[in-house]
Amino acid sequence: EPEVTQTPSHQVTQMGQEVILRCVPISNHLYFYWYRQILGQKVEFLVSFYNNEISEKSEIFDDQFSVERPDGSNFTLKIRSTKLEDSAMYFCASRKTSGIVGELFFGEGSRLTVL
Amino acid sequence: TQLLEQSPQFLSIQEGENLTVYCNSSSVFSSLQWYRQEPGEGPVLLVTVVTGGEVKKLKRLTFQFGDARKDSSLHITAAQPGDTGLYLCAGATTGSARQLTFGSGTQLTVLP
């Protein structure tokens, strides 16, 4: 069964360093998303992406964050200068073009630890 | 801002018991999803409900969408230890690129 894959599964970085989290969405999906979940808290929306541009972003997604689809398969989230409070699980998700609104398929997540 | 409140937050029951988890909001949603999340993993979609009053069954799990499309419930019959996990409801609104607003989750533990 097709699935969303994410790498790395866990990354430890120093505060101020740049981090790139990678995602390979399901191949026939065209809507892509990043969510994050701080330990013990709700899953929070970061950004949605369609047709090679951001559709919507949350207040969390400030100038330190960016997303890119550099080729036909990868979807990346970059944090330019990490802060301690960026420590969280980051989930990539995708949705079929004809899929039901909200029916997202999530990857297993990338755990980011900022020291 | 759309908010989804789940109750209870924590539930610990014996194998074989029945349980209901509630998901409530003051907002109307186009659809509502229930996900299950294991520690260190991403949410896995269980079901989507779209129509007000809709009831869907998935083996021992019964999902209902409220008539006004503002609330939902998940009922598990004869719970088993394998049902242990974090159950998340999430609401979606057509036309919103944001897609999903998640509830805070219900951590279910089923004791053998």
C-alpha cells in the first residue's frame, strides 16, 4: 500500500543551525502538508502546498520556515535557524486530488531535537 | 479559530468493556476524521464522516457525525488491548487549505 515516507526519522541539531526535513508523498497525490506536534500537545498545522506554491500557512510558519518541491517526488521543510522551541515531531501529509477534504495520509514523522 | 474538544483526555478500561469518546466543537465542519496515533508515529486514518447524522462502522468501532456537523463520537464495543492508543478527531472545512484542525486526543488504555 502506498505510503508517505519521511527522512530523517530523528535529527538532533544545535540551536541556530539549518535543518531540512524530507518527505516523499504518495505518488498520485497533489496536495501536501506539514504539521508538527510538540511533545504532549496537539497536532498543529504549519503549511499546505499545491501546484508548486503555498496555499496557506499558519502563524507558526514564520520567515524561518520554507517549503520546496525540488523535483517530482520530494517535498521538503527547511528551518533556517532552529530555536529550542522548534523541537517537535514534524509530520508530512498528502491528499489525493479527488480525495475527501481532510482525508490526509501522514508519514511516520521526523523527530527534531534542538539543543 | 476552530477548536475541537475531545473527552475524556484519558481512559483506562478492562478488556471487554465498552467505551465512547466524544469530539465537540462550536464550528461546523465539512467532514470529520478520526485518526489513531501510536507513540513515535504519524496519525493513521480510521474513518471519514461527511454527512450530518452519518454512522460508520469499522468492526467493533462505531463512528457518528452529529446532525449539525459540529460533533462526533467514537464507540468501541468489547475493547481489546490492541485498541490501546491515542485517538484523534480532526475537522476539515471545504475551501480551507488548512485542511485539518485536530482535537487534543483521547489516550485509551485497555488492560488485559
